[in-house]
Amino acid sequence: MIRGAFTVGAWTMASRILGFVRDIMIAFVLGTGPVADAFFVALRLPNLFRRLFGEGAFNAAFVPSIATVLHQEGMEAATNFAEEATAVMAFWLGGITILGEIFMPWVLYVLAPGFTGNGGRFDLAVALTRIMFPYLFFVCLTALFSGVLNAMSRFAAAAAAPVLFNVFSIASMLWLAPYTANPGFALAWGVTVSGIAQLALVVWAIRRAGMRFTMPRLRFTPRIRTLFRRMAPALVGAGVTQLNVSIDIIIGTLLPAGSVSILYYADRVNQLPLGVIATAAGTALLPAVTKHIALGQTEEANTALNRALESVLMLTLPAAIGLAVAGKPVMDVLFVRGAFTEHNAILAAHSLAAFAIGLPVFALIKVFTPGFYARGDTVTPLKIGVAAVALNLGLNLLFMHPLKAVGPALATSLSSAFNATLLVWLLRRRAHFGLDALSRHRVPRILLAGAVMAAALYATGRWVLPAGKSNIPEFLLLVLVGGVFYFGPGILLRAFELDEILRILRRRRAKAA
């Protein structure tokens, strides 16, 4: 499981680095102006559907189902199931894409009500969204095929596919932008073409893995009906999660101009550790826990959850502390150039700190949700998610005016903490999870090491670094201080064992050789 997480994490890291290159270019060209706001709202809509139908509800039901079929009935049965699911998914996504293209202005009236008073920004958002909306068709099918690969414990191609999104986005800004009305149109076309490339990559990987299936006619077989029964509550649950995102977008469009862009840049920085660590762990954890439960190995399933908990906490806690305490230097180094000003960096750093507070709990949601999905329980996360959305909406309305662009970020973090707490509590109550001896030893020591790091970073920023814009040397000093004062106490306290990570890396190098 941990080897799989390393594979996903490595490719996700590559994607996020390229993503930062892309975002730095966008910040340089667009800054936080109206074109940037329109593009980021337009990009949110296909991404919302991708997370809802691709990575969200469908995978929550599909990955455990196909993993169980694969381990219990073999490759031929799994291939047939994948063929049936592909036919249904393609039919469904095609219909959504066509309807979206037709009714796009009305959709954006709901999603971006703050744009309606500015005709130019609203019309631009509609045009860009229509260009990008077909991306959801290709990327959701990519998510389906990625689920097949993950069930086979083949993580590389599925994790590498998002790299192509950033490659095509960067290429579109460099070579297509001079031929379009503004760089937003070039970016939109790059997004759509990247979806085709991602789908081609995972189809090639599945054929290479030995699963050679064709597109059958649309049939609702018993397995597909079972999949939909499991998917229905997960769909609503994923919709609830994405409703959180939509609430943040809606609130952002009602805030002063530039707020949507500020929240986007802050969220992108926050998503680096979340994607590399939490998403990687959750992706590898779901098929692993499903396999143990299918074979009746409940103790091994609990052990997998414990090791995932330690791993994501060990890595997300220092990331959260660093982004919360040193957000301004991070934004300075990454984005302050061209149209992105130092004042923009200060505002984005405040939102980043609010997002970072919730980073560890975002990761814990990724870890503990598979504990329900692997047992076929998609209803409980739904109920918890509904409560979290209600809390998020209330907090957004409460924070909207006094905190401005910080409000949606802080509301998201607090509602996610509520979500994670309920997930853990219910797993423990049902005897599906409990801290083992190793976690009871490590978790408190990880938290103590994080406290030492926070104190060291605060002292460095307050009394060592000069005032004003931070440059790369100041940023690297903060990274060094954070690393020394986190991993040093962590190793001394035996909060984590670096020997375990080194052994995994050595095995991976030996396998590659």
C-alpha cells in the first residue's frame, strides 16, 4: 500500500510542480483581474463535475466493486464489468455535456451570481466554460479507467495522467495565446485537449496491463444495477462535498473583484501537499482495505488505516504549519511578478493560512472514508457530508463580510474538521478502527514535533527575516528551519522511523534497476 502511495505521490508531485509553473504563468499574464476571475470560475465547473462523477461518487462505488470481482472471480469477470461500466458512463457523460453546452448561461447565473452585474465578465465566463465543458467527458472516462488500473494495483499511468493537463495548459499559453482574443481562450482550449490526451494514456496502460476490452452496447446488468445502488448515496455524498466548493465560488463572486482569483491561488498552494500526500494515500488505501475485508482480514484492514493515518499526519502537519506561518514568503516567491502584486500576495497569504489550518483534517477525510466505502457503506459519509455542508454554508455567511476572501477558506477548514471528527468517531464506535500500539506511540510525538516547528518558524519570521517582500534565500531559510525543527525532534522522539521509508525507497530503486 505504501509503495503504491509513493508511486501516486511521486507523479502527483510532478503534476503539482508543473501546475505551479502553469499558475505562475497565469499570475504573470492575468494577475487577479476580470479575465482571471472568469477563467477560474469557468475551470471550476468541469472540475466540479469531474470530482462529482469521476473521482467522487463513481470511483467510491466502482473501485471496491471491481477490486472485489477481480480478487474473487478473476480477470475475465473484471473485464466484463469494466466494459459494462464504460458503456453506461459514456452515455451518461455525453448527455450531461450536451445539456451543459445548451444551458450554460443559466448554470452560471447560479454558480457565479456576482458576475451578472458585469456583462463583460459574465459573457467571457460563459464562452470559456463552453470551450472547457467537454473536458469533463474525457476526464471522467479517464477516472473510470484509472479506477480499473488502481484495482489492479497499477498506479503509475493513472497518477501520471494529470501531468498532461499542465503540459497542455503551459503549451497553450506559450504557442496558442498569440492567436486568441485573450490568454483565457488559449488556456480553455488547452484544458479540453488535455482531457483527450489523458484518456488516451490510461486506455494504453489498461491494454498494456492485459485487459483488452471493447465498448459493448448499453446494458443494465445485475452488476451495474448493484453499482448504481451503491453509487446513489455516494453520488449525493460527493455532490454534498462539491456543494461546499460551489458555496465558496458563489461567495467569492459576491466579494470584491479579484477574490475568486485570490482564493484560487491560495487553494492551489494548499493543494500541493494535499494532493501529493492525502490523495496518494487514499488512492492506494481503498483497494488495499477492500482486499483485506473481502478476504476477511479485519485486523489487517485496521493496520492499514493506522499506517495511513501516521503517514499523512507525519507529512501534512509540517506542511500545514509551514503554509500557515510562512504563507507570505511562499506567495512572494511563487507569484509576485508581472500583474500579480505584493498586495495580492498579502491577501492570498491570509486565505492560504485559513486553508492550511484544515490541511491535516482534509487528509484524514481521505484516509478514513475508505473505511466505509470498502465495506459498501456509502450512506454514512453522505449523512456526515450533508451536516458539514450546512455548517460550511452557515460559517460562510457568518465570515463573509468581516473576513472577505479569508472567510470561505476558514469555513471550509472548520467544516472539514467537523467531517473528519465524525468519520473517526463512527468508525471507532462500530469497531472498524482503533489506534494500535504503534499509532498510540507515534501520533502524540508527531504533534509535539509540529509544535516545536511552529515556534521555530514564528521566531525566525518575526526576528530574523527582513520586512517586505521575501526572496528565494529567505524562503529557503524558512524551509531549512522548518525541516530541522520538525524532523530533528521527530527523530529524537521516535515519532516516525525513517528506516521504513528508506527501505521502501531502496526496494523501488532495486525494482527499477
